[in-house]
Amino acid sequence: MLNTEQLKMFINSMPGWVLLLDHEAECFLFNQAFADNLFSFPSSGKLGATSRDTSVPFWFQHLQTTFENGRPVDINQIIREVLHLGVAQQHRVQLELQEGPQWATLQVTLLPASNSTDTVYCVQFQFEASNVADLSRQNHQLEQELGLLKRLQVLLAHNDSLEGVFSTVVNATFEIMDHALVYVVFEEAGQLRLGPSRGGKPDPAVLSLPNTAVRRALSTHEILHLENTMNAPAGLHLPADLVSLLAVPFGRSRQTHGVLMVESRDLPLNRRNLQALQMVVSHLNVALDTVALHHRVNDDLRRLTALYGVSQAIHQHRSRQGLLEDIAQRVQEALLVRWSLIFTLTKDGQGVANAAGAARSAPNLSLALDFQELQAGLSGWVMRERKPALSLKNVPDDRESPLVQERRRQQQIGSVIVAPLLDPETPRVLGTLTVLNGLQDPDFTDADVQLVMSVAHQVAVSLSQRELLDRLLHLGR
């Protein structure tokens, strides 16, 4: 019987990569620590397992080896010749490693055994030392990549917007792979969008066609690496002149939000390029979490500022109109919206009691609306449904009458949020709080709706307290 421990000591003491095969040409032992740094074996598949062709060991199927004349190496044929002749064979071959092609001496030896059932073949790859010029070039490339990654980390730390983060990442990637097209595709509001690019312009079809590299990476959440697009999976839509590509998904909080794409129409993108891109994406993911945290902190600060301002306004005004105007101004400044409007209803809920508004770098909107006009817009829907409404720009909203929609277009109003002012003590609707942006401003989001609802609740509490103060003042006269 073979002594496994002795065999482990044997292969670990030999230089290079060593594999031991049994009499059925099955690989049963190799110096794995050495091999893991050279090859990317399949994550599924156990040592010694074979594919559908049981005559070929699994490692052979993922090993690209050629002779000096460029012919593929048939290791099984060499093993058969060694078995037949009983003489070791040695060849100079080139292997495709993670770091690129490398020359090695391949030696196949029949190890002595006590009987035929213990026949063992030793397959050894002794790698040739790289010349000084190659080592210098590799060292320079590594220094350049590490320097770029360090700069990338610093630049990302000073970006608090998605556009800034994406531009920084694309520029850094292009410096590493300056022969390729680099661009970002990301998801926003359920739609794919093209981000910044360097080295050319991406094909817009990556957004519309369902079988592009971008969509495959997004749907599988896995890296797509085609060193040679001639070996692309069937049905994958790729540009005709594309030579090689890399698609690495990115995201925050362990969710995929986009893909960093590198397309080469000249040189192949190898595993070293893939490793560099993975490092870039790891920094990108951290930056996305940081940006999200920054926005959450800012939103919390805006909400607290607005709530504090609204709660303080009640103590600074004797009149209801003055209170509403102060609140409208504080809401507009705290939430950084283009306009803020407040309408309150009469006690019977059938008329407009007061109206106030504030504007930022825009003409004031008309407050001369009667109850019927209010009912014909989003405010009417909100008061009837007792819940907030979000309306996006350039999208007709059937909750508004045609007249209201036309007035909205004429006044260049974009996205709108309307929140009900609900009396905290009774089922009564006190009025509405409306915030609006212009057509040149971004759309509001669901997070903005929650923010406005928090402020609307505080406004309703302030109005309720004002009514109580008014009653107390009336009784004291």
C-alpha cells in the first residue's frame, strides 16, 4: 500500500507543481498550496473527480499547455509512452497561468511500486525563472496599479455623490487598462442607465437588449470574463469587433446595483486585469455604502432641522397666517425644495382658510386657489384618501384635472409631494403641505415622501396647538 503521508512529504519537497496519478490516470494528490497560486480550479468538483469524459482527469481540462512549436500537449499520451517504455519523458512547454503564460519543464515519471495496482505516475512542472526585463516590467506594472488603487481610495473618500464616485472609478480603471473602453451601467428607479465612460462611447444596446453582457452580469450577480469573445456563450449579444470583455457587478449592502464594464477591441483582458478590476470594485462598494450613509445622515439632519423649526414657529407668531408663512419658509429651507405651500381648511372642511408659501430661486406660485381648485388637484386626492401623493415630472398624473395639469406645465413645475395635515386628536383633515421642484430639478423619491410626512405631522401638531392657544386666549379676554 502507498503511504499517503510520505507521498505528501515527497511532492511538497519537490520544486514546481507536482501531481500524482494512480494506475487509472486519476489525480489523487498534488501540492495544492502551490497550485492554488497558479491556477483557478473550478469551485465545484472534488480532487480526483472527472468530467463526462472519465478518461481525462479534471485538472487536465482546465490546463492550457503547448509545446515550443505551439502544438497542444497531450499529457495522457506522454503517460502512456512512459508506461510502455518505462522511461521518463521531459519536455519544454508553455502554461497559461493566472499571471499569464509561463515556460516550464514538464517531466512524467513512473514511480516504483510493489505491485501493478499501486502504479503511480508523477507529473511535474518546473517553472523557468523570469528574465530581469520581465520582472522589472511586472514590478513596474504592480507599483503603478497599487499607486492608482491608493489614489482611488483617497479620491473616493472625498466624493459624496454617485456621479463623482462613478467618474473616479472609471478614470482609475482606464489608467490601468488604457487600451480599453471603460464604462458604468447602474440601476436607478428600476431602470438601467449609462454612467460615465472613458476610451469611447458604449453601445446603447446594452440597456435595451436582454441578452447583453451587462444584463447577464446583473441577473446572475457573477463576474463575466471573456478573454476571447470567440468563446462567448451562445446567445450572448456582443459587438462584432469586440475582442475581450470584463463585466464585474457592484453594489452596496450586498445587493447588485450596477456593472463596471471593460471592453477591449485590441488586446485580450487577462486574469491580472480581472484581479485589478475586482480590487477597484471592492473600493467602489465601500464608497457606495459611504455615500448612502452620508445621504441618510443629511436626510436625518434636514428632517430634524425642519421639525425643530416648525415646533419653534408656534412660539414666535400671534397670527395663524404669520405661523403658516414662517413654517412654509422653514420647510423650504430645510428640505431644499424649490417651493413649499401650505393650505388649511375651514372648520367644516369645505373651504380654504389660509394659504402660505415660500420659494427658492423661482417666482412665487399663486396662492389664490379656492376649495374647488384645490379639490381638482393632488391636494384633493390627498384629503380624500388621507395619505401622501408623489407625482413625478413629465408624467401625466390622472389624479389631477386637465386644467391643473396644464397650469403645472405653464409654471414649469416638475416633481410634487403632497402630504395631508391630519389633526392628531380628531379624524379631521386640517389641510395639506405641498413641496414642489422645477422641471430642471431631480424627481422626489419615496424617502423624500417619508421626510415630508414627518414634517407634515409636526405641522399638524403645531396647528392643533395654535388652535388650543387661540381658544385659551379667547377665554381669557
